[in-house]
Amino acid sequence: MTGEANKCPHLSIVVPAYNEAANLPTSIAVLLEQTRPLCGKVEIVVVNDGSRDDTAQVLDQLALQYPEVVPVHFSRNFGKEAALEAGLERAAGDAVLFIDADMQHPPSLIPEMIDAWAKGADVVNARKRDRGKEHALYGMASRLFYRLFAKAAGVNFQGASDYKLLDSQVIEAVKACQEKARFFRGLVAWVGFRQTDVLFDVQPRAAGESTWSTYGLVKYSLRNLISFSSLPLTSIAIAGFIMAGLSLVLCVETLFRYLMGKSLSGFTTVIVFQTVFSAVILLAIGVLAIYVARLYEEQKGRPLYLVRNQRLQRPERRSTSECSTVRN
Ligand code: UDP
Ligand code: MG
């Protein structure tokens, strides 16, 4: 083993893959090319997240071709967070690298990341310097979300990505977080340890299309905010205090006018009062309902994902009719 290969004695790579048949052969080859010279042992856990294309076949073929490839097939599409979790649970390395299958996370950064880990960092976060080609509105929305999230959960996600290298003790720490609504980026930020950043420019997808729709992104962002912070819940109490203060002022004013014989005529005050309060009450019930739904989901205790074992293609057994055919 050379000195360079000692940088990381055992590296695990986790690759979530949904409809990535066109990308996997190149991605795996590039990953091996980048890591083999630096690591004593490499394993690549590729999680096929219930793909609808030929990912399953391509992945099994790659596992035959490269002994480093460990294929995991989900029984259906459970989402990227579940795929990352499945990979994390199977990764046995001293350090674990998480990278997308579509090469939007440039693999050329891997030596720098391994170097940072070898020098003592427990978490190496690849942060986006430039967010790649995206709509201006989308960029604004994501910045707003990250700012909100930073306030609510106390962790800075600006430019954060799932492209990370984690030490095995950080992997244990993330595994110890029991929640079902996983948010990998959030959990890694929350566990702490010695974190360092490297910057990268988002590359265009090598092939295929991103699976995110605007609706999907909004749902994902809200889910993460709810699962990570109770700020929306406590803001109900704050809204309650504000409304109570306002209604006190209004009551005093109305009573004062009444006593002075100058009470307001008409329904304006009543209507404004009624509408604003009804809206706030409904909103508060809505926020409570979202948290109750989350509790309900968590307590069900269902597995985060299910794995389907690829059945080996056994040589076909001859059926009775076939036997009789042979005999004839
Ligand atoms: N992915 C997954 N399950 C999904 C959707 C995506 O495992 O349900 C994987 C996908 O194969 C890729 C990574 O997650 O490796 C990022 O997905 P995508 O490129 O669609 O997202 P974007 O880069 O636009 O954030
Ligand atoms: Mg992508």
C-alpha cells in the first residue's frame, strides 16, 4: 500500500439512485478512478430507490463488474432521504462519502475532501458556490427558506448540499437520531463535531432529468421545517399574545366610547374583529393539525424503507408438461 492509499484505509461511498441507468456506469467508473489511488479499501453502496427505468439491471451488472459495488434495491420509491439512510446504515468505512448519481456533485473534489478528513475534520461539507442553472424565483425562494430555517432550527444551510464526507463516529451519531422524517443535511448540521467546508460549482446533470417539481420542493421544505423545529408551534402562542393585546386595546376603546355616549355605529369593527380572529384561530388549528399528523406518522413506527432482494435467476425447472414433451 502506498502512502497516498493510506489517506483513508476504508472509504464507503453512498449513491442514491432513482432512474439513473444512463448515469451509473460512468459515475461508478469515475468514483473508482478518483478513490482507488487514495484509499486502502473502497465500497460503493448504490441504493436503487424503486427506479422505473433499467437502473436495477444496470446496477446488478455493475456489481458483477466491480467487487466494490454493493447494490441495494428498494421495494418501491421511498425518496432520497430514505435512500441516504439505507446507504448510511450499510456503510462500514472509516469515512463515508455521500454523492448524487448524476455527477452534479463534481467527483474531482473527492481528493480535497478526503484530505480534509485525514487532517482531522469529522464532517466535510461541500457547499454550493454557485447554484447552477435555476430560475431567479427558485433561487430567491430557496434563500428565503434557508434564512427561515436558520432562524427556526439554529443551523445555517445556505448553499448546503448532500455532498458530504462523514467520519464513522458522525455516522453513528446520525444513526442515533431516531426520527422517521429524516432530513440528512439538518441532522449532520445538528450533530456538531468538527465541521469544515469546501466549495463547489453545481454541474449540469450528466443525463436524465431532475425529479423535483416545484410542489415537491415546497412540500419537502415544509416537512423538513416541521420535523426540525417547533417554531411554527410556538409562534401560535406569540400570535395569541399579540391578538390578546390588540383585543384589550379595542375593548378599552369601545367601552370608553360607550361610556362617553359616542359608541361606534355600524358593523365595521365587528366584521374586522371577527374576520381577523377567525383567520388566526383557523391558522393555529392548521399548524396544530400538521404537528399532530407528524406525531401520528412517527408513532406508527413503520420502517423508513423496504428492501427487495433480487432473486437469483435459477435454471428453469422442467414442468410436468415439459417432461412429457421430452418423453414424447
Ligand atoms: N434520488 C433518489 N430518490 C428520489 C429522487 C432522487 O434516490 O426519489 C436521487 C437521484 O438519483 C440523484 C439524487 O437523489 O442521485 C438527486 O436527485 P436529483 O438529481 O433528481 O435532484 P437535484 O439534483 O435536482 O436536487
Ligand atoms: Mg441532480
